[in-house]
Amino acid sequence: MHELLKEIYAPSKAYKVEINKRSRDGLLEIDVYLWDSEWDTWIQKSTGFSLTDNLKSATVIAKEKLRVYSGEIIE
């Protein structure tokens, strides 16, 4: 199981990043998603595995991944 801690959206709202806490070990997992308007759902785009143990570093990693995938400036 995962507990959603934070979502960060690209300015266009076409991409988002989720930071989830894993229940089995408490580590934070970061995943990138793309909005698919044809299917009206979020599709996971990230293929790499990002883990960290604190929200501050997870947020930094998440913003960088979002910038790379979306090509947008993330504040």
C-alpha cells in the first residue's frame, strides 16, 4: 500500500508527480504521470525508480523529474 503525501503539477497540468509513502518500509517513492485526454486518465510515464527517506529531498527530486518530462519551468 502507498499513502499519497504530495502531488505537484506542471503549469500546463498535462504532467504531475506523486510522492507516495510505502507502508512496508516508510520510504518515499516518486512517480511521473501524463494526462491522457482520450482515455480521461493519468498514465505513468516514469520508468526509473526513485526512492528517498524524507519529504524535502523527495520534493526536489520530484520537481526535477517533472521539469525533465514536461519541459516546463517548475517553481
